[in-house]
Amino acid sequence: MTDAADPVLVQATRGAFVERSHRGAYAVAEVSGDVVAAAGDVDRLFLPRSSVKLLQALPLVESGAADAFRLDPRRLALACASHQGSATHASAVAEWLAALDLGEPDLMCGPQVSSDAATRAAMRAAGEGPRQLHNNCSGKHAGFLTLARHLSAPTADYIAVDHPVQRAAAEAFAEATGAAEPLAWAVDGCSAPNFACSLRGLAHAMARVARPHEGFRGVRATAAARLRDAMAAHPFDVAGEGRACTALIEACASRAVVKTGAEGAFTAILPERGLGIALKIADGDTRAAECAMAALLVRFGALDPAHPAAVRYLTPALRNRRDVVTGSIRPTATLTAS
């Protein structure tokens, strides 16, 4: 994703100097598809990565698989999660797989070192290596396997783009975002297909999830509402302690559900306002994406600027090795101006 046409959204300062600038683009849309605020090229195709896990999980619910396998809201949240691989997350996914008469070897997301410090230390002390259960996408993959079981499709190679599970995910993604078929795609970090769309289309999709019974029809509307509400009710399962998604969902309460993705992608669902937000930081910087999303949540009334989570992500202090504050990360007026 080139950044020549995109404005600077976030800057990192050291004293009075701007040391680093992060260009990007964002769109804020209503359920009608009208864009109420935007900057940069919002029509260029990009890979939204994990910011669209809710859309990938729509077939899990609308097919009847979630009810057939008695998935509670926590498991629905895990299906949409990029969790930190804590012992709690890994155990929850293991229990889910066991209920399917499956196990960790059936996952195809690949092993990953836990991002949770306590879990990582305990595993090292026990001489345990990285496992697939600790992969931040293991919940999404458990959802894929659940859908495969329900469709009587093979559980092997469920990540293939022509597998019934991925065909269902592609159809839901295309319909929600308005992306033209055949969808452009690439292999994601967890080995599943990641389909491309525009920021305009993705913001519209998130607005449709914000007001699902206006944005979708029939079972898809119900599925979108259930997944959104599951994420809102279980923010820890969506990410984990100290993670931006968990902290921002908790801080926004019912006003917003947010989901990060790799390489600077981020989405937000604002049910009270009926708005969807999609943003992409061009250089993929995570802290810049978190800052930009916090700024947009404040701007559109979902996040109190005085809340500790807002302060933490909106204008985080930069410190040196002696814990001296040397600068900060801050949003530009392109994000904050009404």
C-alpha cells in the first residue's frame, strides 16, 4: 500500500522535533454507505488482515453451526479474536476443540510463542516450545473447524481458498464490504486466505454490523449482532490483558467494538451512532494505528478523552531507558478535526 496520496495521521516527537511521521487513510461510514469523514485514498484495495475476523465468522453463526455446537458468547468472541496466547486463551481453545472431538493437531494456524509474559515464562521453565493453541488466530481456526464439522466438509485443509469453509467466508466478506468478485486475496499470517477490500467498503461493512437489522437481511443480521455483542461482552477473549482492543472495548463500554489487524489495519463498530470506521497506517506501525483509532473513537463520541485508556493510546509518552519522558506519539489535525 503506497503512501504518496495519504496524509500524515500520526507523529512521534522528541522534544520539539518531529522524529517520525506515519501516513495513512481512514473512512467513517453510515449504514447507508455514505462516508461522513475520510482522509487519504479510501478506494484503494488493501489487505485488512485480522481486523475483519468478525466478517470471517459470519458463516459460523448464520449456518446454524454455532447453535448446533452450543457455542456460547465467549467462544464467539474467540472466533473473532487476535488473542495473546495466554494460558487462559489456550485452554479455552483446547476445550472448544475437544468438544468437536478434535485437538491441536487439527489446527492449521501454525505454532506461535505466547505473547503473554507469564505464560511464556511458565512454558520456558517447563521446557515447552511454541504451540498452535497459543497462536493468536487459534480461536478463528476453531471456528473454521466448527463450520467444517457442521457442513460435513473435510476438517483437513480447511484453510484452502476453495474449501467450503473459505468459500462461505469469501461470500460473507464480499457481500458485507461490497468487494467485487472474484476477490483478490493473499495468504494471511495464520495461513488462511485474507481477502482484499477498500477502506470505504470496510467502513460500510462495520456500519452494517453497528446496525445489523438495517444493514443486512435475515440470518446474517442476527449473526452480525451476536458476534458484535459477544466481542463487547468478552473483551479479554478478543485480545488480552494490556492489549489495545481489550482496553478500548472496555473503555468504550457499549459505544464501540474495535478490532486490530496486522500492518496497521484497524476497524471499529459504533452501535449507538450507527457508524463504522476503517483505517490503515501505511507503514504498518502498530502504535500509530492504536493512536489513530483512539483519536477517531474520541472524535465520534465513543471514547471519553479523559479515560485512562484514551490517554494511554491517544498521546502515549515515549520514555528512554532511565524512564525519562523524551517525547510522545500524537494524532494530527487530520484525525482530530471535526
